[in-house]
Amino acid sequence: MAQPSYPSTAAALFGSKVSMGAHIIVYRTESCPYCVAAKQLLQKRGYEFEEVYLDRDASRMAELKEQFGWRTVPMIVVGDTFVGGYTDLRQLDTAGTLAQLVGTP
């Protein structure tokens, strides 16, 4: 199965839409405060999401850094769109774009 391609920055997603009920993945580590903040924001909005812990998988972390062009966690994906980290997620939420990406009114 081919991997979806991701834009290198969150700015590339404005104007994009993801299908209704888009799957959300938060790639994170256990001790990352920004990962916890991203989780809390998504929970507050009532979004279901998957957490993938990278603490013990250095090769997977390196693979994701290369794939997304991103060096820190969290790495957040909505549908086939790489969002960025917590700050990017918060900005999208504030602008109302996150709800559009997830497919909620």
C-alpha cells in the first residue's frame, strides 16, 4: 500500500478538506508536554484519535521525521494531511480550520 504524501508545513493545509470523520493520529512520546496539550485539545473538542508512542522506536521516529520533514513531537496527522505540532493544531482550531479538516461542523 502506498504511503500518502504530506506537505512539509501546516500552511499547506488551509483550503484543504479531509473526508467526513477523518482519522487523527498523534505521534508522540510519553514525557512531551506539547503531546499532552495536543491530546487535551483533541479530547476537549470531542475528537477521537489514535496515539502512537515513539519512545522505544527510534527507527520509526527517524522515518517519520524524514517523511514529514518535522523534527519534534507531536507529529499530528488528520486524514491524509500532516498538520504539524501542537502549536499548528491550536492555530487550526482557533481559526476553525481543524473542524473542517476533521469533517465536523
